[in-house]
Amino acid sequence: MSGFLHFIKVGGFVMYPLLLLSLAAVAVIVERLLAYRQFGGISPGLLKDTIRLCRAGQFDQALKLCEARPGPLASCLAMIIRHRNQPTREIERLVEETGQDYFIKLERLLPLLDTTTTISPLLGLLGTLVGMIGTFQAIASTQNRGNTDAILAGVGEALYATAAGLTIAVICFVAYNYFAARLRTITAETEQAATKLLNALAERRHAEHDSPAHTALDGVKREEGMNLGVQAKARA
């Protein structure tokens, strides 16, 4: 603990904003890990089972299966099943709204990591400049000639600030890219799954429409309509 406090003290005044940024970054990383665990599930195998049940006409079982899973993919599939009889454009709108609710939650606080990645090296560079200015002042000062303590203190301040700024930036950069990549993956897989389920439902409707029973029923209805037309003409 004393070594850490010495590190902060020797690094100069820029170490205090760097310390605040590092604490905020750690809090955001932990919070995002928990959030992605809660809202970022893509439920492997769910799409395959849902399509199989829907093709078999077991929509209630498919809906229960989706509702039992967390994450945007399961919620979007459940939304499609609930409104499967509505026009495709309306279903797509509902799916987009459902997915956006999750994507906004997953993207929350990520800009803070991105900003910390940019600011930390700049603060470290500022500390470096301040430290080097102190070093040159110590060298130029007549009263410090031959005294290396002031010179070493200025160099140390520069190096500590630079090291702290770069370390924080590297950690935040890795964390930000990890979460951003996961968000892109979750978004792409959710959209792809919704499209596949919509296509499967459309294929099922076409198959039902082209089935022999449906064709025969249409023929019976047309024949009944023709008979009613003939009877109407006869009465006239």
C-alpha cells in the first residue's frame, strides 16, 4: 500500500485524475461484464429448436421455449411467434423495437471506456511535460547544481505519469473492443435468427396454401359459388 501511495505521490498532480479514471474504468468493466451476462445471451441451439417446432405447428411449445431463455435473440423470436399472423412489415418493426431495448442496455457506459482510452495517454503526456520542465529547471538552477535529487525527481515524475497513462489506456482499449465486438456479434446473430424464423414461417404458410387439402377446399368454395350464381340466375 505504501508503494502505491508513493507511486501516486511521485507521479505528480496528473496521477490524481488518472487514479479517478482508472477507478471509473474498473467499475464500468465489472458492471458491463455483469450486464452482458444478464442481457447478452444468444442461447445456442434455440433457433434450430424454435424453427423445428414452428414447422411442426407447435407454436405454444416454441413460445414457451423462447420465453424461458434470456437475451435479445430469445425475446425477438418470441415476439415473432406471438405476432406470426400479422403482416411481415409489422413483425419486423416489433422485432426491431425489442432488439433495440437490449442493444441500448448493452451499449450503455461503453463511451466512458472509449473516452478514458483517449484521455489517459494525454494526461500521461502532460505529466511527462511537467516532469521534464521541473527537471530542466533543476538543471538550470544555480542553487541545485551538483544536486541530483531534484533532477531525478523530475525525471521520475515524467516516467511515472507516462507509465500510468499508457497502462490505463491499454486496459480500457482492450475492454472497449471486447465489449464492442460482443455487441456486434449479438446484434448480427439476433438479426439473422429473426430473418431465418420469418422465412421459415413464410415457407410454412406457402406450404399450407399449396397443400392438396387447401386446394380441394378452394375448389369446393368455387363450385359452391358457381352453383349459387346459377340458382340466382334461375330465380331471376
